Amino acid sequence: MMGIVVGKAADIPDGGRKIIVPFRGRAGIGIFNVKGRFYALRNICPHKRGPLCTGEVAGRSATSAPPSLTEGFVGYEREGEIIRCPWHAWQFDIATGECLVDPAVRVKTYPVIVDGEDVIVAVDASDFKADG
């Protein structure tokens, strides 16, 4: 594994993101700051290969089955932890890369290290191959 310095932690504020293209001709990697923790995802949606990391960062709807029409819960949870593909609205957990609808479908994640002020994404040899 090798590390790529992708920027300074202060340049990616809480709730922010940065998309880098470390290898020519590749889709790139999205780096996200979620509540002070940094995560990195491949910028390709596994559904139709859309630019996943350019999509909306949001939460997800949450409900509980009501025992009657006047009871139950409808709300929003995990705000800022979910990325939604701009092409077909597939949603993925930024921390794990798991698809919310089918956890067997995943987007590639990369380890992120913060060393002093530097945000470093760890990549391996397979990341140098053509996107496919």
C-alpha cells in the first residue's frame, strides 16, 4: 500500500468533500468529512458507473410501523452519512460503502489517515489498473 496526500484536514470541513483524480484516466476518489471522521470512496457507482461522489450527501428516511394512523414515527436519520448517486439515486453508506437497499452491493472504500494536518488516502497496486 502507498499513501497519497489529498489535502489538509482544514480544507475539508465537517460535512464537506473533495474529489481527487490521483491516476490519469481514472474516475477518482471522493474524500468525505463526516462528523470529524474522514472516509474515502471510489467515484464510481456500481449500478451504472455514474459519478457517485458528486451526488447529494444526506441521510435516510426512517419509519416505524404504526399501530394506528395516529401513532408511529416518520423521520430522517443519519444526516450527512449517506451519498446518493446523481444518476439513479442509489444510496450508499459513506463509512462502509454498502448500498442501503442491498448490502451485498458496495462501492470501494479506501483507508484514510490524518497525519498532523495532512489527509492521506491509502491505495494499493490494483488501483493503478483501468477502471472496470
